Amino acid sequence: MKKNQTIVKEFIFVGFSLYPDVQILLFVIFFCLYLLTLMGNLTTMGLTWVDRALHTPVYIFLSALSFSENCYTLSIIPRMLADLLTMGRSISVIGCGLQMCFFLGLGGTSCIILTLMGYDRFLVICHPLRHPLMTNILCGQLVAFAWAGGFFVSLIETALIFRDFFCSPNLVKHFFCHMRIVLRLSCLDSNLTEFIVTLISVSCLLSTFLLIILTYVFILSTILRILSAEGKQKAFSTCASHLTVVIIHFGFASIVSLNPESSGEDDALISVPYTVITAFLSPFICSLRNKDMKNAFRKVLGKIVT
């Protein structure tokens, strides 16, 4: 245990207090992005629920991704917005553990759902005769597996981090309970635990990403064998939005996860794209630009007007 240190029962977020002149501006920007994120994801879930034409695997997975993204942002952004307007930025150790568990679990869930979406595209393009086996019930079971897998890893990581006491100073140089920053406040030597937690996170991130890449290798080889230009274009358009979200999601996640010095003053700014921007872009890229979603929206809007 570190000498002459006081065991703490709460943490204080430093967050964006390092930039006091722009805190109000940041609040307005993040609040607008958060509202748009909620609206986009809720629209996707609502349209999938009410329009029976969207009760297919691709839209079930889209709806599941929207729900996990909504919960993901809910675990961080409301607290961040409140801290931008108030001076009291403290959070209990238990509250920090819960926030971290939900943040990691929901992030892992989204990664697995994106992998399932890639597998669904693989079946549609490479094995269309097998795709009818992907029933709505099976989709629901796979989504449940995604949640179970995400939170299984999250519980292991959170338990490893919070098994020890934490010593002062209790300043978390972030706007949420980032696992490596919190871990370095441990009273005991945390190097081994940090290595294990980082290894688990990177392994899970890379394994899901490589599975998606593997599915797209098979998809690309199948598309290149399609003779008609129209067929190729249709196949590419089927995968374009999903692949775009995958690149954005895993690209920003890798910056945060693979950053070895994730405790500097600029770490809060580095994490904004992953925690705010990615969740904002996902529903607009993956769902609301989709032709079927637009048609469903017009039908719902027509019913409301008439």
C-alpha cells in the first residue's frame, strides 16, 4: 500500500474544468448532439417496432444496436452535461464502479452486435439460401448473447479494478470513470492489473473487429464474382453503411484502448469522438439514410397526418 495516503470514498471528475472558458459552449454542443442521438435511435427502434416490413434480421440487429447505443450514452453523457454546469463533480466509489461496468458492458455489446450484423450481411450475399434460417427468434437469441457477452467481460474487468482500495489524490482526469485512470488511483501497485485489463479489452476489441474483416473478405470475393454491374452495386450498397459504422466505431475505440498514456490532461478530449460522436453518427449512417426506413417513416407520418 502507498505510504501516507488516505483511502478515498469518492472521486472528483476533472473533466473539462481545464477549459473553463468554453464549458458553456461545450454544454450546448454536447446537449444538442445527445438530443439528436436519442431522437435518431428512438426513431430507428420505433419504426422497426411498428412496421412489420422491417421485422427482418438486418433491422432487428439495427434496432438492437440503437438500443445499446442509447443505453451507452445514457451511462455517461447526462452526468457529463451536469458536470459542465456545476462545481460539484464528485462521484462515490460504488457509483464509479457501476458507471464503468455499464460503460464497458454496453460498449462490448455494441461490438458484438456489429459483428452479428456483419455475419448477417455475409449470409445474405454469400449464402442466400441459408439466410432464411436466420429467424427473428434466432436474432433475439443472438442479441441476448451479445448482451451477456458484453457484460460478462465488463464484470470481470470492473471486479479486477475495484477489488482494492483507492488512495488520494482522488482526481479522475476525465469526464467519466475511465478504467485505466481509475486503476492508477489504487492503493496497491496496479501495473499487473492494468496489463491484464488492457489485454482483455484489446483482445475483445480485436477479435470482434477481425471477425468482421473476415466476413467482408468473403463478401468481397463473392461480389467480385457477380457479373452484372447492377448486382455489384446493389451488394456494395447493402454493406456500405454497416462498414462505415464499423470503421468509425472501432477506429475511435482503438484510439482510446490502445493509447498507453491514457491519463493525460487531453484524454477527455480524445475520448469525445468515441463517447459522443460515434453514438451520434451511427443511427444516421446505418438507419435513417436507409430507403426502407425512409418508406416506413413516410407511412407512419401519413397515418398520423390522416
